[in-house]
Amino acid sequence: MPFRFLRAFLNQEKTVQQIADSYPVRAAAKTAVRAWWISRHKINNLEATKRLGIFKKVFNDEYQKALKK
């Protein structure tokens, strides 16, 4: 029974809008997006990622040369 009430309560557009406009939800969303961007930036700047990209390029070039022979 409480779950039905909660589901009915959360299915109202006004309630969802009020929750979305609340400070804790906005702060959590900002924190999640910031963490995602920081992790993406760190992954893109890893030395291993750069070395892997160089390896992939060299491997692809050598493979294309071998196919032409």
C-alpha cells in the first residue's frame, strides 16, 4: 500500500518538478556531471591512452601496407 501511494505521488508532474528544483537534487546532479567530466578528462589524458593510440595507428598503417603487398 505505501508503495502505491508513493508511486502515485511521484507520477504527478508538479511533484517531480518540485523535487527537480530542490537544492539537494540539483547539487547531486551537478556533482554527478562534474565527476563524469573529471573522470573523462583524466582518462583522455592518461599516458597509457596516448601510447595505445600511437600503437593502434602504427598497427593499422602496417596492416594496410601488408594488405597492399
